[in-house]
Amino acid sequence: MPELVIEGHLAERLQDLARRENRPVDEIVASLLDLYAYQSDSLAAMDGMFDDNVGDLSTTVRETMTAFYKREYGLSG
């Protein structure tokens, strides 16, 4: 099986996380990959759920909240 070498700041972050959780680094990486795969699958399942062509929901929410505060509090900008 091929091995992967992770160096520098990323390696330090993984080691710190593994130490805090008292788990091996391999287990931390496996958990992160599982979480990534789950989130990707969840987002893919939602594809086409809405009629709007929204590329980035956080942008839409930010725009909506900005418009709300401008209306509610007379803010400009």
C-alpha cells in the first residue's frame, strides 16, 4: 500500500488534534475523510432540490441579511 508523507504545519495540526483526542493520526485522517465524503454525498443528494440556480448559499444568505438590516435599520453600504 502506498504511503503518504505530510510535513510542516499540516502535520503539526494533525498531531495536535490526535494528541487532544488521544487517537492515532491515521484514525483522525480517516474520520476527516469520512466526514468529507458524507458532506459531499449530502450536498450531491440536494442537487436540483431547489429551482433557483444558487451557487453559494452563504452568499445568498449574506445578501438577504444585508438587505434586511438596511431596511430595518436604515443602514447604507
